[in-house]
Amino acid sequence: MEPLLLVASFSQAEEPVCWRRGDPENPQLSKDGDIILGGIFSFHSNWKDKEDTYTNKPLPLECIGFNFREFQIAQVMRFAIEEINNSTDLLPGISLGYKMYDTCGSIARSVKVALALANGNETVSVPSVAPCIGPAQVQAIMGETSSSPCMAIATVIGPFHIPLISHFATCACLSDKTKYPSFLRTIPSDYYQSRALAQLVKHFGWTWVGAIRTNDDYGNNGMAIFTETAQQLGICLEYSVSFFRTDPPNKIQNIIEIIKLSTSKVIVLSHHNLTGYQWVGSESWIFDSQTAEMDKHHILDGAIGLSIPKAHVSGVREFILDVKPLNFSGNGMFTEFWEALFNCKFKQLKSSTDNQTECTGNEDLSGLQHSFTDMSLMPIFNNIYKGVYAVAHALHSILGCNETCNRKVQLDPFTILQRIRKIHFRTKEGDEVYFNENGDPPAKYDIINWQPTENGVVDFVTVGLYDASLPADKQLSLKNKSLVWAQNSKQVPVSVCSEKCPPGTRKVLQKGKPVCCYDCIRCAEGEISNISDSFTCVRCQPEFWSNERRDACVKKEAEFLSHEEIMGALLTAASLFGTCMTAVVAFIFFRYRKTPIVRANNSELSFLLLFSLILCFLCSLTFIGRPSEWSCMLRHTAFGITFVLCISCVLGKTMVVLMAFRASLPGSNVMKWFGPTQQRLSVLAFTLIQVVICILWLTISPPFPFRNFKEIKDKIILECALGSTVGFWAVLGYIGLLASFCFILAFLARKLPDSFNEAKFITFSMLIFCAVWITFIPAYVSSPGKFSVAVEIFAILASSFGLLICIFIPKCYIILLRPEKNTKKNMMGRGTQ
């Protein structure tokens, strides 16, 4: 790019003059007026490359590739200016003119023409003491279409405060007023578009996507914002690649290979496409009919993306289609446009070897199918229209226009810039126009879906709306319209690295991969997750347990030894059977109470023993059923006291046997020391000791109902906690002490004469009793839950049956079946053997 400077010099007349260095730049389209607006557009999309020899001055750029879209936009600017000039309400009596330059898609040329708009081409005489400065040639500049040229232009003209209003530059970086103080735009910033695209991707559950961008400020900045927002929403990029229109074919092929090797099925922001992928596009192409026409293989069918909201500017279509080169005779731009549009040559420009048809200038545009006659970019036209009107409203305010305007007001770009930032008006179509502190308009987008029609033409269907001014949860709104997806599918495409983890599982990230790639691990027992894609499993409360699917906590089943279950019913039956059996024995003994076998060995102790056995059988019933405060205290104390009463009676009977034979020795009077009274007192004393132990236990730390959550993981064991373990083992220890003492005495008396010897039956019963309770201890400690209670009941019943059967059944046998032996003579050992 040639440097563009104003240089002061002296002519031969010693008059100081200022002129612009380098070749003058003339506008391609211009019109005089009281106030001039500038326009910078890419009427051509490229230029011919030339090799510089560095020996001669470089020739001007030779532009190629006529850009009809940009020419359309320039006509809209002309339309807005003409409409304002014809208006009596806005800037009455003031005419607006314009100067429009072609940049040929070159950023360097964009800066050059921007300085031409700022400085002009005229040579200016100035006093010798004055600096070489002058007023700006234009009061505002409309353009450029792309972000990168706008950044360059805004950087250069920013210090001069000349407003630059773009209709299509969306880079979020341009909102930085420290770098680009004079830049404004009538299209929303990519900051909102990139966030909206990320929310759109998230809405459809696409968490594993690829991204393609143009390698310029628009693409790179937009992708940076998209990536940041996507990460916040839990979306991962499998790849993010960039390209530029001048990239060699091998680089484009490399990008295609990356896409083919990828596993993601959704691609965000692209201009190059592949079959079978769901495309999500920005406003740069999603609503562009030219892009749809170039998609001959319908690769982009089903694409979804954001577009500037639909708009209509009445009169624009007619104005554009009324363009005639004959109305602009001598203007090379209109001539070139017409020749490119109809592929013809005007007679004065046609050579003898040129085979193209001759242009007349009267060709009809109304029936022409061409991108220039296509009005699908009406939203963009509306943006340039609003930009021109924003400047006009600012000028109207500065000039104090009412019926007329104050022409004496000195205009300067800074004042115009400040006033444009404060304007707030509605266009004739009702569109609201204003700028925020960053020079950006309100962000609203239509959500567009590419839906193929029967004739093969793509229909741009509006399926939703995005409004950044609404609360976050209401910004994205999709209408209830059927969407068409890639390959004409009606099903929403799936693009995830890993399928969603269902409730009952948790996510575990795969090593070395993004957070969207994970494995689903089932929650451990006792833990649940009731939402999809949970990172953690929550442990259930102690009284709850996880269900089979691990997605809900269910109340644990309460377990206790119940009468309704088989084991409880059998133990209850055994207890009642033992009680009845003991009662029958007691009835037999009472019926034959005067017989020798009943009267022998103190019948009173026998009846007391039978009574205590009935209590032993019945006390086992207190262990069955739901534990309560009273049942917990009763079961252990009742068991301890009744068993001590029982063992005390057996011990008394054993001592009576020993004393009886000791008394039979000559000169012995031992029985007077262990008569019936002493026997009763001994039973009472032994029992009272256990009663005292139980009272102390109940007073200090009694048993209580307890919910055991730890023994069985998925059940609550309802049991009786011992309270004081010392008290429990004291009760058992005392029973064991008496039983051991009784067993020893009975063992010593085992060799007495058989006819009267009850000691051998007592010895055997106590052997069973001790064996049962010795094996009870390890079985009780190792049995879980209700089975420990069952073990204790079994021990009570087994020992009770042992005493009943071993001591009383032999006597019942004699009473009922061998009555001949139930005599005093036989009891004294003198009967027939």
C-alpha cells in the first residue's frame, strides 16, 4: 500500500500548498450534496496478482470478479439517501450526497480509500503559519461488509472521530471502544451470535462437535467466544480448524480428512461441506441463496443456524430493479455492472474479435434470474438503510431542523459521532434503531432451517428466535415446526462422544480425553443418582437403601423375629407345646400327689420346678415380635429370673437327695438343717440374688429397642440393645454358676442306689443344660439379626425341655405305665428289682 500523507510545500510564488501524496483516488459512485456520506464496498471480490520489479512505480490494482451483492448494498445506500432527500420531515432543505469506493476485497485498499474519504484529493492553499490540516470530506462512512477491513479502517479514522457504520461486520472485537472509538454497526455483535450458537447446539443435546472457521478476525474471534461458551455449557470440540479463501487445495483436503476421521456429527460455522453431517451456521451464509445455489449435491440440506431477523424495506426492490446504465452515462462502474449482469458488451467498448452480444442498456431486469435480482438479503439491506437514517437523524438533531435547518452550524465528525450514539428512532417499517455503549444494536436472530422442496430449491424456514435482551432461560425460543435434519431426516441427529449416563450411574472421565468423553459406572450398593449424567452417587440415609436400578432410595425392610414367619411360628409352637407339656406333667403330679414317687424328694420343690419351667417356656415368647421398650426390658430379666428359679429348684432337689442319704447314716441329723423350710429359703435366696442383679441392670442401663443399620446392609434389624453388657453377662454368669454347682452335686450323687436315685436324671439334665448354654455363646455372637434372637429362644427351649424330660418324664412313665413300682417299698430300695 502506498503511504497516504498530506505534504506541505512551496510553489514558485512561495504560496504554501497541501496536497495528497500518491495517485488520487476517485470514487466509483458519487453524487454532490450539501453533506457528503462515504461508502466503502467491495464491488469486486479479487484482483490480479502482479510481480513488482521495484524499478518502476507499481500500477494500480486491476480488480476482477464483479460482486453483485456488494453492488446491491450500494444501491440500497443510494436509495436511502434519495428517500431522505425527497423527505420534508427529515433534513428539510438539506441534500445528502455520497462518495462510494471499491476496495476489491483488499484491506490495504480499504485503508487507502478511507483516507481518501477523510482527506479528499484537492490541493489546498494554506497560510504559511497554519498546519496542513482541513475539515473531513465526509461526515460519516458506511461500510465495510467484513470485520477485518473494518478493523483496519476504524483504526485509521478513529483518531479523527469520523463515524464508521458497518452493516455486516460482526466481530466482537469491534465493540472495544478503546481501539475503535468511532465504530458503530447495525448488525449484532458476534459475541451474542457465538453464544446463541452454543445455546442452540446445547438445546439439541449435541455435546461433541467439530468447528470450521475462516482464518480471519471474524472467524477467529467468533470461534473463541463460541468455544468459551461451549465449555461453560458442557460442549466439547473434537476439532477446530481454519481456512482462508486463498489456501491451497491440499490444505482444504487435509481439513476434509480431519472431518472424515472424526466421530462428531455436528459441525459449527463452515463454508466447506461433507455429506452426512449436520451443519450449524452463522449469519454469514445460513440465509444466503447464493450458497444454496452452489450446493448442487444438497450437502447442506437440513442445516440450522442464526440469521438476521427478516425485514422489509418498501421501495428497495423497485429501486434496485430500475437501475439503467443509460441513466449513468459515462460511469464505468454501471457500465461494467451491466455487462457482467447480461454477459454482453456495449458497442463503443466492443472489439472486432469479441464474440459477446451487444448491450443496448434497455435489457429487462424484471424477468432475470440472477443474484442481483434476488432480494433474500433484505435483512442486510435493512441494516445499511438504518445506518444511513441513523446519520440523517443525528444531522437533523445537530442542525436543529424543524421546517428548515440551520445551515450556519459548523459540522464536525466528533459531534456527529456523539449524536449518533444517542439517537433512538423507528424506521418507516417500525424497526427500532439505537446503539448501546459499545456502538452495537440489540441482538436478535431468527433461527433458520434449510428445508429442501420438491423442485430441489431450498426453503429457508424460520423455526425459532433468539433474543439476547430476555432472561437467560427465555432467550432461545423454538417454534413448534417440524425440523428437517441432515439427509432429510426427521430425527434429531445424535452427536456425543459418550451416551448420556442414565440414572443409577455416575460419570468417570476417560483419561486424556475431553470432559464429554466418559464411562458410565453403576452406583455402589446403598448409593443412587436420580439424574442423567451425574458425576457423583449420593449415599442413602441410614434407614434407606438403593433399589435395583440405583436411581432411588427405598425404605429398608425392618427385620425382626415375627410370629407370622415360619421360624417365629415354629418357635412359638414349640414354646406353647412345652408349656402345655409342662402343664400336663403338673396335672399328673397333682393327680398322683399322694403316691410315693411324687411325695419322695419334696413334692413342693417338684411343683415349684414345674411352675418355673412353665415360666421358662412362656418367657421365650417375649423374644418374638417387634421389640419395644417394655418387651426389651422384660425378655432378658424374665428369662434370667425364671431360669434362676428353675435351677434353684433343681439345686434344692439335688441337695435333698444328698442330705437324705447322708441322714440315713447312723447318728446323722443333717436333715434337720435342710428341711422344707430351708429348702424354700434357699430357692428364695438364690432367686433374690438374680432379682437384685436385674434391678441394678434395669436401673443403671436397661435394654432398649435399637435399629441396627450395619449388620445387614439392605435391612434394618430391630433388636434389643443390651444397654449394659455387664448386666447381661452377670445374669448369664449367675445362671451358669448355679447350673455348674448343681451339675457338680448331681455328679457326686450319681452312684447312689438306683431305685431312689434321682441324681442321675438331674446330672443328665444339667449336662444338657450346660452343653446348650456353652454352645449358645458362640452361636449367639456369630448369628446376624433375628437369628441371634432365634438362637437365644432355642437355647431357652432346649434347656427347658432337657430339664422337663430328664427329671419328670421317667416319673410320669412309672406313674402311668408302671404303677407297680410306685410304692414306698420300691422307693426305699427294698422292692423287687
